Amino acid sequence: MSFFAVLFALIIEQARPLARGNWIHAGFRGWARWTNRSLDAGKPHHGWIAWVVAVIVPALVTMLIHWLLWSINIVLAFAWSVAILYVTLGFRQFSHYFTDIRDALDDGDETTARELLAQWRQVDASELPRSEIVRHVIEYSVLAAHRHVFGVLGWFSVLAALGLGPAGAVLYRMSEFVSRYWAYKRKTAAAAGEGASMALQLAASRAWGVIDFVPARVTSLGFAVVGSFEDAIDAWRNYTQRFPANAPVAAENRNDGIILAATSGAVNVRLGGEALKTTFSPNTSQSFQAGGLDAEDSIATEATPGREPEVAHLRSIVGLVWRSVVLWMVLLALLTLARLLG
């Protein structure tokens, strides 16, 4: 059933994507804000309690509803899985900026491309050369694809196979969102007395690093399989040598760095380097749909080997991502078939 739930969700999301600022995502944001205000007292254990309430409770509610609907009718449980995946999974939650920037670059309109990149990530892109525009678009897009598609697919598939329904999709997306949202709240709202404490931010960041540990490496492996395998693995190995496990790099940044390194090798493009300067806007970090690289937290300060980023690489990235989706769907189909035959 997992294969068909993902297939239906992707088809519906492509045909009718959720609008930005929709009431469902606003509800998730309100839930994260309430847990911050009600449970964050500044101590480490308070941070973990708030994280559990913000992330684990919605996942448990999702699982219980799935079990209830399953006991009534399997079709209702299937529809519930499709609905949850529709909310948490999909390209159209971020791809419009990618498409618009690519079209602007194809038309030679670099000014519009810079403006769109600045709107998308709330960064200062006014002086970026063409190759750097392409590089940042690739980095943001690949990480957004991982967080909106491949990471969700991974957690959904594993927990669904254990009979927990779509709880994994909610667990993954809420963990990513609260990590980003509470970091934003700490940086911008402390003066108003509404900011998240350091304990809360650390709890969310560490939990996100653990939750994304395996999905990040599975996504990287998928890119290697459907791209240039040897070059992707070599770039991955080089990254881990430059930033070993004991290096002072946050786990979530290391996860993202591995994905970018594998992407660099898979399509032979130079990624990494100087990060863009953020121009903080509440719209970006408060959005449940915003995913990808945080402009303030550079993933890797050393550029990877590869060709200078060109507009043609954007098409290569699209192909890489869609081939990875096909790979995932084939694996899900085989697992579903095995369960049906078993």
C-alpha cells in the first residue's frame, strides 16, 4: 500500500499543489509556537520535553488515526496516508523558484534571476556572478528535494512497513521544521521575550541531526546510483576526510554536506564555497514549506572538485532528482509486491 499511497500523493501534488501559507501548514507553525511558549523554560530537559510534544505527539496522533481508520476500513486508512503525504511530500512546495530562476537564466536575464534567488532564500544576491547564481540554486534545490521528498519517503516507508502508517512522514517534516523555526525564533524574537531558548534550539538541532542521519546518506547513495557512481562516492569520501566525525561541525550540517558532495560528484559540478549573506525575513524560516540550506550556516567552506556551474547543470540536477524518484518508486513497488506475495 505504501507504493500506491506515494504515487497518488505525488500525482495529486503535481496536479494541485498546496498554496503557500495554507491553513494546514499554518496549524503546524502554530503548534510549534505554542510548545515554545508553553514548555520552554530554558533548561535542557525542558527543551527535550518541548521537542517531544512538538514532534512526537503529532506523529503519534497520525499513527493512532491510521490504526482507527484501518480497523474501520482499509480504504479509509489508505486515504489518510495519501492525505498526510500530500501535506508533507512534494516538489511543488519549492520548485517554482527553481523553474523561474532557470527560465530567467535561459533568457539571459541575470537581474531577475538574482531577485528571485534573493526572494527565495532571503539573501543578498545583488552581486553574484552567473556561475554563483547557478551554484546556490543547485545547493538549495538539492537539499530542498531531500527534505521535501527523499527524507519523507525514507521515514514513511520504514514506519509504514512496521505498521505505523504515515507517522514517519510527520516525524521527519516536523523535526526539520521545528529545528529551523526555533533557530529563527531565537535569532529574531528574543528581544520581544518570545524567542526560543538555547536549550530548545540545541535539542531540536541535535534531534534533527539524528533523524536525518540515515536519510541523508540514502539520498546521497541514490544520487550516486543514478548519476556518476564512482565520482559521487569519491566526492563523498573526500568530504568525510575533510570533515570527520570528530570535527567541530554540527550533525545536521554534516548531513547536508554529504548530500552536496555526492551531488557534486554525480553531475560533475563544483559546489560549496562562500555562503550568501542572509537578510533575515520572517517569511522564510517560519514557512513549513521552506527547506534547504540556511544562508547563515555555510555547509562547507571548501569548494568540491568539478566543472564551473553552468545553466546546463540545472537540467542535469532535474534529471538526477527524477531518476532518484524513479529508483525510490521501483524499490517501493518491489517491497509492496513482496508483501502482497508473502
